[in-house]
Amino acid sequence: MNDKDRLIIALDVPTVDEARRAVTRIGDAGAFYKIGYQLMPVGGVDLAREFSDAGKKVFLDFKFHDIGATVERGVASVVRLGCDFLTVHAEPDVLKGAAEGRGGDRRLKILGVTVLTSLTEESLAESGVSMRLEDLVLRRAEFAAKAGADGVVASAREAAAIRARFGEALLIVTPGVRPAGAALDDQKRVVTPADAIRAGADHLVVGRPIIAAKDPAAAARAIQAEIAAAI
């Protein structure tokens, strides 16, 4: 895995034209892009196919969450796009359906979302979850491993515990990454790129610090250099 592949650039913009412009500005400094909810209903699926056909890697952050049979059918449709990562919620029935929907296609990696990086133990408690946040992440990572998923999405603050428990059996994709000095925005459990890699993350998801930068290509390369120095 090269440093470009370790950095997933989040295209959290409102239109596919803005996404294309961002990718053009980033140029060969970027190789892996995330398409999520904001773009999905306004052409994001076609954009994903376009990027894949152009040789880019694509992370579909769709967070499927439904009964297993419905998830299975949805993932079977996603396979036809030729993308690389797809998120589903890390619950047993959901994960099982996703693994079955993926079938024999080994390009598409199924990632179980453990606990969103915008959440804290206090906010989980408000929803009736009394378990320690790290314990909840590990339980959901266990669900992912047992169901045959390829990895998990988790904060770098829990990455070390996941790596210690599962070794190299699960990919760890880490959002909530901010270079030193960057605004935290709506994230709570945030770390720097170097700290995330040292904690055991395989891929880092970074959006606004790159997309909103005056020179997005330079911003991407700076993060890649930080990744390389931390490996």
C-alpha cells in the first residue's frame, strides 16, 4: 500500500461539479476518494462509477443499515459500480447481509462502522448505551470479524485496541483526522495523521483540511508526507 492509497480524500461537497473541480485541483496528489450522503442523491453513484472507470479508488460511505436481506440486495447492486470500500453499520445481521451481497467480488471491501467520531460516552449514555465507548467499538469490531467483513471504521483513539485484539485481520479506516492547527468542526474524537497511523490505522479519511485549502494538492501531499514519516 502506498501513501496515496492510505489517504482517502472526502468529497463532502454539495454537487458533483464541485467534486470534479476538487479532484482536478488535487490532481495526481490524490488517488482515493470518499463519496457519502451529500453527493449520493445528486449524482454521487454515477460519479463513483466515473472515478472508478478513470482508475481512481472509491470509498462509498453509505452506511447501509436495514434488515440483512435488504442490505444483501443493496450491496449486490453496489458491486456493479466497481468501487473499493463500502460502509455498513456494524450489527450482525447487517454485516452478514453485506458479506453475502458482496459474494465473490474481492475488490469491494466491506467496512463496519463502529461508533461515529462525533459521539462521546456522554452522548451514547443519552441514547441509553451504558457500555464504555472503547468496549462498544471492540464488540462491534468482533461482529465485523465474525461476519466476514474486511475492516472497520473507527476513531484512531480506539485503533490501538482494535489492532491489539485483531492483529492484521481487520483493516482500520479512521475518520476524524485533522492536521495540527486545523479546525475540529463537528468531530469530537480527533487525532493528527501521524498519531492515527502510529495507533494502527491503515487508511485516514480527511476532507475539509484538503478540500477547503488554498492549495488542495499541497495539503494532500503534506498529509501523505506525515503518514510516510509515521510508518
